[in-house]
Amino acid sequence: MLLRLLRNQTFIRRFSLAETIEDKTKVLPQILPKMGDTKVFKRKYDGRSKKRQWEDRRTDKGAGIRDLEEPKKTKVEEDLDLTADNNKIKRRKFCLLLGYSGTDYFGMQRNPNTKTIEEDLLHALHKVDLIDEDCYNQVQNMQFQRSCRTDKGVSAIRQIVSLKLKENIDIAKINEQLPEVIRVFGYKRVTKGFNSKTQCDGRTYIYLTPTVVFAPHEKEVSQKDFRLDDETFTRVNKLLENFLGTKNFHNYTSKKKPNDPSAHRFMKSFVMEKPFVNNGVEFAILKVHGQSFMLHQIRKMIGGILAVVRGLATEDLLPNSFKSEKVVIPRAPGLGLMLEYVHYDRYNHRYGSDGIHEAITWEECEDQVKEFKEKYIFPTIIETEIKEEPMIYWLHNKLARHAYDKEENESDNEGGDDEDEIKEDIVKNEETCKSNENKQENV
């Protein structure tokens, strides 16, 4: 305190001017109150803990340093840890080839409390211990993906799924856990980033139908009596050429506007094969190979052809349907629709001959595929057509009464034909489709 008083210039000046001791004692009370008013600045706390630099915070709550040290493992324990690391089963990326008859199923894609193809497939893989419980419940954990999404009632002759599996794959054991209408034919090791949907170049669908659907609408004829003549056969194939190349298929699906780029799709081929007779009824197969398809697109393409051939619409219906004007195209039943083949040409060109991976072709499985198709898929469709005649019913009750300027009800319970829902459409703009078309022409 005295030191602070001595440093104060006011105090020193007044104290020195006082002549007597009494005068000096009178100066002190005058100066001291003013000194008390003087603010003393303290150093602010900078937030750092008040501890020595060498001292660390204790988190052991009183435990000694020796207690914190991990005990050294014995040689036996080290060997056990090494063995456990070596015994970890690694999962690799594979693609599976499977076929199924979808007549009694609600489509390919897995849905809760619904009978689907994926549910039975995943259940079988879990049963044979190729996937664990976590992957069974959350398929994204094993990067599961299907090449195409088929709807209710639609079958597949060659469907591809990609996923991570353990390497000890036994096809026979998988098929033992599957119903007889679903079969896995083979598998191949693929690249780590392979995706069966996004790396697919194209899909081939076939549509099996009795040839009586091509009879003129005014002609009453039974399925067993009708036979397709060469002139009609040639005309149908000529009409199918209207769909080739890049076209705006906004009238062949639902909820698509003419200016939507995703409505432009590229069709490589569309033909009708030579008819054949089964159980006294003549059938024909229409085969279409396209880059991608929209919801109901193939069924509407079939419906448009049948309307023209039967004389219910003029041939101008097909070219006019690709214009911006709205035209309601009739939609054929979904019973005869099948996914026949999935194409991976670009993947095979890049990885098929690198010496490490295999091309995604299935020549070694063709005998099994053909046997399954002729035993489970074709007979189911043919028997249903002969006994229940769903195509005949559709011709007389829907196609004959179809209004081309009135939107039909899209929320039916029949099977769809596309691998993707509308919200999952792969957006293909017109320039991309045209470039693909040019590539096909140059091959």
C-alpha cells in the first residue's frame, strides 16, 4: 500500500509541500479515498487448466500406473488370435443366373409380408449359410442388386442378381432350399464394383401368345381352328419395325409428358418368330431387344400392334403415337411376358478377356435353362391360355371397346413388364439414344 502511495505523483507533491507533521497527516486522508477509487486491472483467465506442464489428467480414478498396463499375452493366446484372423470368411462379389415362373408371385422385388422371388432366394442363401442374418435383413450390406424388376405374374428365363457371398458356393444346396419354380443355374465372379442393373447394356423380353389374336375382329374363330397365314406373318413383322431406333414412348407408359427426356428409348430389334403348335393351339413368340423399358411399355407395344392387325385402328396409330399428341394405347395382358436375356456387352469387352474375370455369358448353363423353361414357364402360360382364354377375353371385352382418346385405368392387378418403376427410370436423353443407335449401325 505504501509503495502504491509513493508511486502516486499527486500524493508526493502534496506531501512534500506540507510544512509540519500535522499538515502531512491531514494530506493522507485526502489522498487515500482517491487511491481507493483507482481501478486495478487483473490478468484475465485464458481458459487453460492450472497445472504443471509435465502433469497429465488422471482418468484412471486412482489406479496405479502398473494397473493401467495391459498384461502381456502368452504365446498360446497370440497363436489363437492369429488363427481367428485367418479363419475370417471373406465375401466376394458374384453374379447369379436364375430363372423363375412368376405366375404365383407378386413380382421379383422384395416387399414385406408379400410372396416375392427375392424373398425365397434370400431365404435359401441364408439357409445354406452363404449370407448371415445381418445381410438377410439388410440386403444393402451385401450390395444386392437385380438386373430387372419384374412385376406380378411375369416370369424370367435368365435373370441376373449381383451380391457379395462367401466363396464356398454350392448350387445344388441352394436349389434344395428353393421351390421348384425357382432355380439358380450358375454363378460367376465379377469385379468389386459390378452392379447388375447399372452395367446392363440391354434387355430382351419375349411375349408368348396364341396366334388367334391376329385374326380380323369381325371373324369369329376358335383358338384351335385358327392358323396364321404367311401374309399376316409378314405384315406383323413389318409393323413391328415402327418401334425400332430411338422413339418417344411417352404414350406407351403412364404419367410421362412428351417433353420428358426419359421417355426416349432405343429399340434394337422387334420381331415375331415362326408359330408353333402345342396341344392343338397355335402360338407365336414376339421378341424385343431394347436398351431399357418403362412401365407397361412392352404390353402397350403389343396392344398397339394387335389393334392395327385386327382392324380396330389404322396403321397411322403407330407413327402418330410417337408425336407429342396424347394417344391412349391399349395394354395387352401380362401373362405371356417373360424376361429372356440380360446383356452385358461393354462389361464383357472390358473384363471378359483380362485373364482374371469371366465374361457374363452362360453357354454352360443353356441345357438347364432350356429344360426349366420347357418344364415350368411355357407349360404354365400355355395351359392357362387354353383353359381360361385370358387373351380371348381381353380381345372381346377390352380391346374391342377401347377408346384411344380416354385414359384407361392403370391400377390393374395384372403383371407389369418393366425392370424399373417410373420413379426409378434411367434417364436417357435423345442425344445419348441417337449415339447408341449410330454405334449399332456401325457394328
